[in-house]
Amino acid sequence: MAAASPASPQAGAAPAVSPAGTAAATGRAAEGCDPIDPGACLLPFPNDHFTVADPATATGRRVAFAERAMPRSAAGTPIAPGEWNRSDGFSPGSMMLALVPGVDLARTGAAPITDIGRSLDRRAPIVLLDLTSGERRPYWAELDAGAPPERRALIVRPARNLREGHRYAIALRNLRDAAGNAIPANPAFAAVAGDPLPPGHELRDRQRRLRPALEALRRHGVGRDGLYLAWDFTVASERGLAERALRMRDEALRELAGRSPSFEVTSVTDFTPEQNAQIARRVEGTVRVPSYLDRPGGPPGSGLNYGPDGLPARLPGNTQAAPFRCELPRAAFTRPARAALYGHGLLGRHAEVGAGNVATMAERHGFAFCATKWIGMSDEDIPSVIATFSDMSRFHAIPDRTQQAFLGFVFLGRAMIEEDGFTSHPAFRAAGGRPLIDVRHGLVFDGNSQGGILGGALVALSPDIRRGVLGVTGMNYSTLFNRSADSAPFQAAFDRNYPDKLDQQLILALMQMLWDRGEANGYAAHMTGDPYPGTPRHRVLMHVAFGDHQVATVTADVEARTIGARLMAPALASGRSPDRVPYWGVPAVHGPAWPGSALVVWDSGTPPPPVTNTPPAEGTDPHEDPRRTPAAQLQKAIFLKTGVVADVCGPRPCVSDPR
């Protein structure tokens, strides 16, 4: 049977296009909007309608947002699109957004967060198709729980990151309202998806550009009947995501020529056993790091300085004094301790390396931990971060400075392991001149919370780190934001300056495009296998706290699927997870050890997290429990020393015991 035309009265067919509908669509197109979704100018999102051909990029596309199309603040100021328009595609973890008035996802049968496997059903009402490979991709669908019904975004989130440089199509079909009635397509999309439009029609060009994606969907079983909305988009390439950080890393390391960066020790504190039973010496100072930021010394609020080739370039002589703090355990004075970098938490500082759980890990398991700041998201950046939520045009400074922080950590690591580095200084030697840091076994990483999130990117970029522990981790800040108890003060500023809830979801998706340059989401495809040039393969151990109030564990699940980590089983006691198939898509491993990357769940008895995009509010926050649990510390230590994930919990799930 032939497909019904848009004017056909058959059930499920697109409605006739009204003159008023096409006139409105024409006006939206003139403003730089996509006429096929009238909910907001940048909808649907992400969307190749907002890109142009560019043979100089790896994808052949370049993002080209018009300023008049960008969300506006309460003061009427549009977000300046310049930083976004450097991109050759959209985030590999981007949420897909549309406005579907009245949709009921349960009546529609869309895959929820508790049943991700349903997203791949042949008749699924939402289809996410890789147009490059022909592969269907898993996702979950949700409505923005914090929005009023008339501005409630439909959010489709990838359950595994999308492939770099690939082109995708997403289709919404057979959508239903709460009464079970079919929701018809809007007139503009009905015209675009219908029969060929005559020459000169306002929507003919949009139809021409969308036609290949619609044809590909049809070949994969998604026809016109019941089709509510469909569009296509290109994911940023490996080069587009990582070339800034890699340029900075490679150029700066070439200047070192195999030697330690210059450093200065500013403070040495020796503790008696009565003062500190675990740490014998604390050393503080600075490491001199080439700065690629656009102000001398790279203060908060500065962004990357770009050269003529569009990549980071140093202002003449620009350097940064990256502060460091090292904790040398008492055990190091008997036997040199292994070199380890430590990553601090949200908007914190490198002094977190002196926390009790880190000291216990150092002394009990023989590690010397050194830390510097995650500039961009450290204590000194708090005023700048808050100001971002009054003018999102400034947002790029956060991931720009974080990329500089990655370089700071790389340089600190080199100072720890090079022969002419820290161990050549008396502060890092015992009384007889013996080094306190073992440089023979290389460098490892351990970080918690933000340290686990940004640490994933650092591990992927580091030429020296082979193994990393990502504690209470996840990735993709745009997913985390609504689900974290930590977002409350920023949400208040968001509400004041960008009060429209649909705009807020668009802004979070826009933020992710730049955040990818400064967090694990943009580097996850290369965190374990498929390493960047000049970078070894890595193994990571992911520790999560079930029901975490600060870092939603669903974001760790996405990360585990993306990097190919295995789930140490059993992960949870029966009945603890609300999911139809707990940890869907993360293969389980059983037995005493796993020689690879793994996800380990630590349960403190906290209630399961909400299934909506809202933060947990029940029970005690278990966020800090795994790092303080002796068994978890033992597992981390074995992994960092051997690369093997040991089963330290036996036949039962791992239970946090932070004594």
C-alpha cells in the first residue's frame, strides 16, 4: 500500500498544512530557526540545520548558530555563539530535545530510564539511528520534571555515547497523550515530511536537506505513517573534541624534551607521629606550566588564546605557577612510595589531598599523593562560575581553564617521575638521601567526585598514567546538573537569568558542547582502548555510591558502557534497583579478579535515586562512603599497582563501611 499523503484523513497520517502554519514557519526560518519544531528557535536539538559545509573540518560540517537564534537572558541579551561555532559537530553525549505538547511517554511506550533495552525494540516510538553505520543506538526518554507542562522538554539521552564524527537521525513516531490519543505532527514538519513541495515553496529547501535522513529512516523501518518529527545531526569528530588539549599537551611536552618541568618548593612540614600518625611530611610548592590562556598568568575568567590556525597558542612568555601539595606517608621512609596524582572535588582545592581517607590510603598501601588545582572548576573560580549563569556567553572560560588544568596535572606528574624532578630535591628524600617516591613503577591517578569526572579526561590525555581510579564518578555535566544536590545555588541563578525552563534545557545542551573539551564526556571514546596518538592504553576502575546525591550514578552507567568497563557482580542485592534489567548493557564479570576496566557499586543502604531528572532527597548521602571503606581502598590499591580489579566483597554485593 502506498504511504498516505499529508492531506489524507487516514489515522496516523500527517495533517494538511495550513497557510498560517507555513507563514509562521517562514518567519521562524528568517530568524535562523528550524521551522519544523515551533517550541523554541534551536529546536529540535542537536540539529544539522544549524551547521554549514566546511571542507576544512574532519566531519565536513561546522556549527553555525546565528546570534539571533540563541537563547536570551532575562535582560534580553542573546548568548554569543562564537565559541560554539568553532565546533565541527555536536556532543557525543548530547541530549536530544524537542517540545511535544501533551505527550505522555508511558502511554506512548517510550523507553524510560528503568528499561533502556526497550529503546532498541523494532516498534519503539523513538528511534535513534546511526546514519553512518546503520546501527540503532540505545537511549532513555524523559520529560523535564522541573518545567511547567507548556514548556516541558522531551529529553532523549544516549545510554552510550554516540560515535565521534558520525551522523545520526532521530525519529519520534506514534506519540500519544494521556488519553491515548495520537498526537499529529505540526503543519511545518508535515509539509517537510510529505510529498515534494513545489518550486518557490517556503519549506522546499528544508525538505530537500532533510530528505536523505527521512529516506534512511524509511529504509530502516521508520516510514511516514505516524511520524511526528524527525531530524539529523553530526557528532563532533575526535579532532574537533580533543585537538585543543592535545595541541597544548604535545607542544608543552616537546619543550620539556624528556626532563622535569621547573618547580619550586615553598614549604616542607614534618609531622611527629603524635601530630599525624599517617603522613610524615607535607611538601608544597609550584610547578611552572606553559599557559595557553589569553591573560598573563591565566586568572579566573580567562579563556584559551587562539593562534591563526584556530588552535591554542601561547602569549609570548606566558606561564602559570600551578600550586602543588604532596603528602608523603610514614611508609615512604621505610620503602619509597608509588607516585600518584590526586584529583579534588567540585570547586575545591588541592589541599583535599590531605583528607583523612587519602592519608589512610597513602600510609596503608604505600602511595605518595600529589595534587594541583582543577582550575576552571576550583575554589578560585567560584565567582566566575556563578557569573556564568547570568551570561552564558562567558561559559567557555570554564572548560578552557580546565584544559589548562589538564596540562598542569601532566606537568605535575612529570615532576614526580622524572629523575631530575622531585626526587632530586632534598624535600623528597629521607635523611640518608634515599628518594621517598618510587619513580620506577610509573604514575597512577586517584580522584573523587569532580576528581573522578575530570580525572577521566586526564587519564585519556596522559602519556604517563596507565591506571586510574575514578571515585564516585560519572560524565556529562548536562545530565548531572538537574540530578545533583550540588546544583541548587547555580539553579537559583539560572532561574533568575534564564527563567524559561525549555531554554534551560537548550542551554545545558549548548554548555555540553563546550564542556566536552574539559570533562570526561569528550574524551571517553579514548579513555581505555583506541588511545590518542602518543598515548598508551589505559585501565580505569570506577567506584560509584548507589543513590549518590551529588553525582547521579546513571551517568557512571553511561560512562561504563562507553569505555567498555565490566560490572563486578553481584552489583546490588535483589530488589534494590528499580530497573527492569539493572546495569543494562554493562557486561558482568564474576570471580576473584578482572584484568581490565570495571565498574564497582558500593551500597550504603540509601534509597534508590529518582527516575526523573531531579536530585535525590531521601536518606543519607553516600557520596563519601566508598573512599572511606577499607575494602574499597584495598581494591583501589591492588588495581593501581597491578591493573587487576580484585573481588574484595566475596559472593555478596559490595557494602560501604566507612569506619
